[in-house]
Amino acid sequence: MNKKEIYEHLANIYLDASFKSSKKRSKIRSYPQAVQGLMLVGAILVLGLGSFATYSHLHNRNQPGQIALFLYQDTVKINFNFDAATKEIFFLNLKQLNLSNYKTLAFTVRKTNPKDIISLRVEFTNRFNERSEIYIKDISNKWIDHKINLSRFGRMEYWTQMKELAFSIEKWNAREKSGIVYLDNIRILK
């Protein structure tokens, strides 16, 4: 075979394959409109049911009728050692978040040492540097979900432009000089 014959043979193979694939594509496109409509409705139903299942899972995760704004979903490790410091803090930058329509702060917490007695300080700060804190006493060594009504932060007057949320362990609120406290699912509930 010479070059010309090889090129013609390859061109025929290519054109033949191209012609067959265009027939297959045209078959796909030539579904009747009724079938295309059913396929579209089916896709919408699958997506809609998936979205509903996800919404209902998140919706029922707290309490019926509550909506949660997750501030931080990863597990936080506060590793304290009071030989060098008097306080260990975990901050969340709230970026001027408006919390005026929310009612509850919720999170789960646990300590690693069952013999240690630890109190956790929870503090909100707004744009005007107003600060209000409460203490969660006797943190357990098992995961416990805490829900704190925002009205308990009595010195906080303006909830419209929140600056930060801080969780801290202070030297005078822990019996042992070192240990670990974990926080998880930090969220605000309506």
C-alpha cells in the first residue's frame, strides 16, 4: 500500500465511524417529547426528594421547628497547660453576624480527664466591644449537648453586629494544671 491508499483507508474508517456515531446521537436526541418530559420530571423528583431528605435531617437534628445556623462544625481541641499561661481560648470570628433573631447558643463539649473539674467560660463580644459571659460548670468526660438561651448573656444589649464568640478555660476554673477539652457542633438556634 502506498501513502495515498493508506490515507484513503484511514479517511474511510474515520468517516464511517463518524457517520455511525452521528446516527447514535440522533437516536438519543430523537426521543419523543413525552419521554423527554417524563425524564425531566423524574430528575426533578429525585433532586427534590434528596433536598427534602437533607432538609428534614438537618431540621429534625435539633428540635422540630428549630432552624440552626452552624458557626463551626469541626471538632475543636482546647489543649490547656497552665504552667505557662493562665487562660486557653478558642475564638470564632462572627464577622458582624446579626443574631438578633436567634434565641439559643448550642454546642457539644467533653473533657478527657474524668477526674478533673473544669468550668468552661463562654463569651460573646459585639461590634461595640460589649462583652457578656456565662460559665458551664462541671464539664463531663462524655459528649453533652448544651443549649444556652441568649438572654442569659445579660450584659449584651446589641445582637445585630456580633464580633466574636470565645470559649475559654481559665486556671482558676480547672483543678488540674493541664488537660484537653473538645467542642463540637457550635451553632445558633432560632
